[in-house]
Amino acid sequence: MTHGRLSPFLRQRLLVLLAGNLVLLIAIAFTMKQGGSFTDVLTRCGPNVAPVILAGLGMTGIICTGAIDLSIASIIVVAGTVFGVLVDRQWPPLPCFAACVATAWSLSACNGLLIRNLKMPAIIITLAGLALYRGLALILADLAIPNFGGSLNIQHESYHAPGKQFASAILLATLVGAFVWEWFASTPRRWLALGSSEEACRLAGLDPRSIRQSAFVVGGLFLGIAALIYVTQIQFIEPARLALGFELQVIGAVILGGTNIFGGEGSYAGTALGALFLYFTAQWMTYAGISPYFQEAITGALIIGVIGMDCALHRNRKRLEELA
Amino acid sequence: MAQSLLQLRAVEKSFVGTRALKPLNLSLVQGEVLGLIGENGAGKSTLIKLLSGVHSPDAGTIEWQGRSVHFSSPHDAINAGIATIHQELAYCGHLTVAENLLLGEPWPRHRWGGVDWTLLHARAATQLARCHLEIPTTRTFSDLTAAQKQEVAIARALNRDARLLILDEPTASLSAPEVERLFAHLNRLRTQGVAILYVSHRLDEILNLTNRVAVLRDGKLVASYPTHEATVSRMVKDMVGRPLEQVYPRSRSYRKAAPLLELEGATREGMFENISFQLHAGEILGLAGLVGAGRSELARAIYGLYPCDTGTMRLKGNPWSPRSPDESLDAGMVYLPEERKRQSLVLDHSVRDAISIGFSDLFTRWGMIRAQEEQSAITNAMRTYDVRAKTVTQPIGTLSGGNQQKAILARWLERKPDIILLDEPTRGVDVGAKAEIHQLIDKLAGSGRAVLLISSDLPEVLSMSDRILVMHHGSIAAELHGDAMTQENVMLAASGLHHANR
């Protein structure tokens, strides 16, 4: 980090999460029952965690500007419905995949456009979007499929390729692309600038509204890829129940990764590590045989624990620096 | 003859209800340094915001380099060649020094399109070096000291290659050597033909730096003359000159009584230092000084919003180190903060609630307010303090500024405070209401209360106070009594030009 671009706070959060993930992996290895294979855990990890990480990358940029997108789960539902309908119409796989990505991308960009032009807070627009988009998906399915019974059945294996065979590869490629973009592009720094101080941006001659919109446009691309992997992993796409609560899972990973919920600070690497941490926690609890009734509560407690410990460490270090 | 750079013709600006700038004409030529002075609220900041594209004028034209221009955003003004250092710095605390310095400019890129961070930091370092600043460009901006932040802001404006540089109180947080360094730059820019609009309360700086002085008062340009014809007393007279009669009543004559509040060497790092004074019963003690001199901070420390680092305070003879405002209220001290709308009132609350919030706990038993007693106390308070409202249920935000302020005074009446700390009690209040508030303050002191009156309104402080302390840079620069209480003396002490106690 020769350019001093990661704050000490973020650097420390990355280290804490890295250590946490290692501890969890070791714990999983030790608690695994006879017959389970550790390599299986690792290979399964990619496809399972890919949607959260990918959507999280988009969300990171949006939260860094001081905005938020609560409608991402519903956007995935619309993308999935479009995908399902086209599969039902017997389109070949590639155009179906493209349509899925494009749908999610354009809806996210649409969020950005609405926030920009209606001059309303992102949290309100996307809260409305949360209901609106899921509703649109249901209407679309109902209109496009005769005797729509509530779910779209994707049977042929070729339609499952991105989610099942290539998920890990897509995830890795996107992550590499994201890191390069984060490192070498000026736009992510503008997002952070906007999240730090909208006034400073305005006085410096930047247009805060365009910067915020760009975060939604870039975020939409990540969300599109996330949606593709999400919907090609399942056989039955049910617009009414698909991806319920997914946005909270994603926001949780982003915040755990050190992104400031009020904007101005955050990193892609943190989000990826945060998502992994939540995933490995869930895995470990399953292997350790912890009752599902307890798992949610333990996850919540862990989030508070990690962030609490990190903040305490940070405060101590700051104090030491001031003494020195 | 130097070329005309900027010409304002009949420029006007109003904000909800108040006319911040009345039709105003002003011109600037190349290489000229114009000092803009005026009291708080005279319209200086509004004028700057018009020139830097933050606001647009309601009427009139701005001519820039001979052409009529309309700045719809700060971006336009910067592109036209007008760089501004605003009084309140806006910066991105989480980003590095280099990024803040070059925010809003195109960043250097590699041939393949990526940002060239090495070059970016090198460029930032060059800009800092040009201003003789040694600040690592990789530092996070929020870790800088206040002076360093100010210096980076100045470096940013200086490096914009501006034709006109506007500086709004740039030296507020700088020390003497830093000010000298700034002036050296400004003088160098002047020889390069850059025009400078310099706004400051510090009249010594105006005399040192500028070619011409323009004085604003109540949104009007009241005087403009070459600096060599200017004197401190002339500038003060032009800034203040307004009728003083009736607005400042004085019915009582103060006789020295027991001290209610005593401070001995009170210091809080970065806010105020070594403050010692006594405040007596029945006395109005004026606290004058420039914005940022530490007056409000001192009042807040006395009120218990934060502790002093060193020094002692005594209240009615007992040691006083309040941990919270509750204690102050219980001990008979109240504080009226300077920003009425933000710090004192919930604007949507009814007049009744806004007043009774100050004393309703006195009529409360088992968590229930005894409504009848509360009502009669409210009626009594409103009558005593002449709060004019159509009904007690109308939102307090709909009252005039003067009536809001009287309502705030009224809310503390029932507590019968002994010590009243007033912070800019008549800011943004019209002359009629001002006179009424002054009468109230006078009456309060007359009935034996001790009043600490913080005010940037010179005539107010001069005519209301029995004694005046002038603060400069966090310490008391002068204590003025009797005939020494003149505008010149207050202004001189507030600008740091007056050190002897008279």
C-alpha cells in the first residue's frame, strides 16, 4: 500500500477478518465428521458464496458514496423471472444469461437515475423498489406464462452452467477485475470523496449526483453477475419467495468488511473477506451440529463481537500513537 | 490602466424573508487586492457565495473579463478562473492529502487508462512544495491539524491558476509565521496579475495586504477607498455606523456586588486559555471578540458541556466543576446558545411546549405534569417576557426571530436563574425586537441576576455592558471599563493589536 490508500482502520479490519477466516477454516477441519472432505468444503465455497460477494462489491461502491440499495434482492427476482420466462420460451442458454445480467444491470441503473432525478434519498427510493420490483416480477411471470403456478422450472442442465460449473471461475475473474478497477480507476475514489463530504465535492467543481449515479451503474454490473449465478443454481424460480432477505446478508458482509455505513470508507477486499467470514461461520455451525434455532443468534453475536473487538484494538492503537 | 476583471452591477440576493444583499456595485481590476470588511451578517459571505457559484444572484449582472456571466455551480466559477477558500473548510476526511488537493481536477493517468498514483502524489508534492509546505501527501486528511488543513486548502486554491482568488477569513486558524507565509504567496500572486478579494475581521491584515477597502453594512456597500487613506478607526466607523438611540436602553446603574461566578486561569486546550474574571450579581459583563476567538467555547465550558483542562471555577463561592448542564440548571445557571434554530428550539413544537420544556419538571409528580399550574406558569412567562403569539399551540418556528428568542428567555424564568449566559442573543433579530430583548436583559440585571453577554454586535456590547472583556485567540486581550469602552478599543483588542489592559 505504497500510496497510503487504505486507511489504518481498513487495513486492520482486513487483517482481523483474514485471521478470523483462518480460525474458522481450522475449526471446520477439526469439527468435521468422519467421511466429510475438507477439499469439498473449499470447492463448494465458491459457488455458495459468489452471489453474496458479487452483490457485495456493487453494494460496497454504493454505500461508500453514502447511499444504499435495499432493492437488490427484488432486482435479482426480476432478473431471474426474465431468465425463467426466456427459458420457458426455449431461447438458447447464452441469450438467456445475457438477458438476466442486462435486466439486473438496467434496474440498478434505473435506481440511480430515479435517485438523481427525483432528488430523494437512496434508502427511500430503493425501499419502494424492494416492493415494486418483486411485484413487477410476479406480474411479468403471470402475463408471460399461461397458467403460471408460482414457480418457473429450469430443467435442462445447460442453463445451470454459470451457477454450477463456472461460479468459482466467474467469481475469481470478477474479483480480480474489481481489484484492478479499485486500484487504478479514479471513480472509486470519487465515491469515497462523495461519501466523506458532498459539500467538498461540490465546491471542488464535481457533480455529486453524477458520482452517486455512477456507483449504481457500476454496482448494477456486479449485481447482474451475482443474479446470473444466483438464479442458475436453482431449479425452481419462485418470484414470490426467491432471495428473501438477501439484501441484509449482503449489507452485513459489506459492513463487516469495514465499509462505513455512512460512506467515505470501504474496500472490495473487506467485503469479500466479510462475506467469507459469514459463510464459514454458518458452515462451522452446521458441522459442529449447532441447532439451526441457535444459528441466527450466534451469527448476530459474532458480527457484534468482531466489529467490537476491532474497534477496541483500533482505539488502543490510536491511544498508543498519541502517546508516542 | 489595469484591465477591469470583475464588475458587479446592481447584484441582489435574498433568502427566505431577509435581504442579504441590496443592489450592490463593485469592481476589481487585475492585480488588485480588495479588502472586504463588515460586521457579521453584513453580507460578505453571501457576496462570496455569489462569486464562487454556490448561489446565483436574484437580480443584477456579474461581468467577468468584460462578459456577462452566470455561474450555475462552483464548477463554472472554477473553470472561469475564480478560486475560493471558504471560511468553513469542506474536505474529504477519509481521503489522502494528495487526493484532496487534486479533487475536481483530472488525475494523471497511465497510457492504458489507469490512474498514475506515483505521478499524482508527485504532482501534489510539487504543489505543496511551491507553497513551502512539508506535509506527506499520503497522510489521511482527517489526521492533519487545523492549520495544516487550512494550508492545504490554500495550496489547492493557489494552484488552480486562478485569475481571481477569494479568501474568506483564511487566517482564522493560522499562527503568525503561517500568516506571513500566506501573505508572501499572495504578494507574489499579485505581481503575477492575479486579483485577490480578501475578507477578514482582522483590520491589521487588511491594512498590510490590500490596495483598496470596501465596507459592507446591512447588505449594502457603504464605503470604498484606497487602503492608504484607511485607518482602523475609519474602517470601524464605516462598519458599525448605525443609529444607537433607543435600541440600547439603560435604566439601572450598577453598583459592585458579591461575585457569583469566578474563573481563575481556566484553560481548555485548543479553545481558550488562562481565562480569569469575576461576574457579579446585577452586572452585565460583555464578552467581545471575533468569531472563533473562543467566547462560545468558554460559555459552554462554564455551563458544563465540557470540562476545563486546568484552572478553577467558583460558583457563589463554592468550587464549580459541572459534569453536565443538569447541574448548572440546578445551581441556577442558564445558557442561551448562539444558534437559536439548531441549538435551542424544536421548530415544530408548539409555543406552549417550547416554553414549558424549561420548567415542566418543577410541576411534575409521578411523571405527570400538573397541567393547570403549568398553564398558569406559561401564561405568566409569556406576559412577563412579552412573547407575542396568536395561540399557544402554534409551532414556535412560525414566530419571528425576536419572539422566538423571548420565548427561550421565558422558558428559564420559572427557574429563577441567578446567572444567565447569553450567546449572541439578538443575532438575526430585527431592530424592534432587539430593543425589547435589550430591555429584558437590562431588567434581569436590575433584579440582581448576573449576565454574561457574548455578542459580536459592537454597539450592543458597548451600550449594554457594565464592563467588557475582549477575547483574541482564546485568551482575554483586554478588559475595558467606563470611558475605555469604545468601538476602536474593542476592535483593536479583538484584532490582537491591543495588549495593554486599560
